Amino acid sequence: MNYLKKEKNTEKRDLSNNYEQEVMSLMNKIEYGWVDVSGKKHNSSDEDFSDNYRLQSPTEIINSRVGVCWDQVELERFYFNDWKIQTYFIIHYDENKCPTHTFLTYEKNQKYYWFEHSWAKFRGIYEYETKKDLLRDVKNKFIKFELNNHFGEDNLFVYEYEKPQYHINVEEFYRHCESGKIIKI
């Protein structure tokens, strides 16, 4: 794994050689947080999150300049709309809470890339030889840094999911992602 190197763009769109970096620069205008149903911004996922969260559209995220990983991935999907991308939802089911993360990947020049903005600790663009290596690395980081290595293997799932409808709530977002393809890593 290494940080993205500048290379000739061979994607469908006529994009600059540094398009990924341009997208990261645009994403850097977005802070981590969420907007509730009344339009109030929150800096963390507090107790109101489950009842008051709605998935923002890309335009809403650009205007609010705030979003959790779920929102940010949809903005990234918008920016990479002509690219061969995939989006993933990782979740650890637990009686008390269910930590999740969403992330976007793309394939370019026979390499696989993890584009990460919302998870500040790993913000960047990472290159892998295989999609399996990429997914394994994200899963291991999630286990180590989000679950503190305390997890049940039978409770940890990764789903590949398609573009959801905007303005759905937490429960609807979970159902949407869980209706995607289960990925075995």
C-alpha cells in the first residue's frame, strides 16, 4: 500500500491527471458531522442521531459543508460518477451500538484505490494490487481503531451497496446497505 502516485488518467471522462487530488481538495471543505431534520448541524453522532438524521444529497452536503461518512461517500460518488467505483458499508452488530463506516473504492490502471476522507485518521488515497487486499486492509483498520480489537467475527459484515435514495433515515440507510452484496474477506 502506498499513497497515490501521479499517473496518466485513462478513465472515461476527460479529467486531469490529478483528478483524485482535486476531489480530495473539494472534500477537504467538508467537516465531519451531520445535519438534523430541522437543519441544525452537529459535530458528533450524539443521542439524537438515530432519530433525526437524514442522508443528504451532494448539493446539500456542499451547501452545509458537513457530513458523516454516509453523506461524504455520496458526495464522492457524485464527483466520481463516470468512474468504475464501488461503495462499501462495514458494520459490527452489537447489542449496545453498531459501529459502521462507508467508503468508496475505484479501479484504475489495473490497481485498486481506497478514497478516504471522512475517517480523519486515514484521510488519503491508498493504492492496492487487488480488491481483496484493499478490503482486508480497511476491515483490519476498522477492527483495530473503531472496535479496539473487541469484536465477534460473526457480527462483522461488509456490504457492497448501490446509490441510496437521499433523505432516508438511519434505519432505512441500514436496510439499503444490508440489501447489497455481502462481501467475504
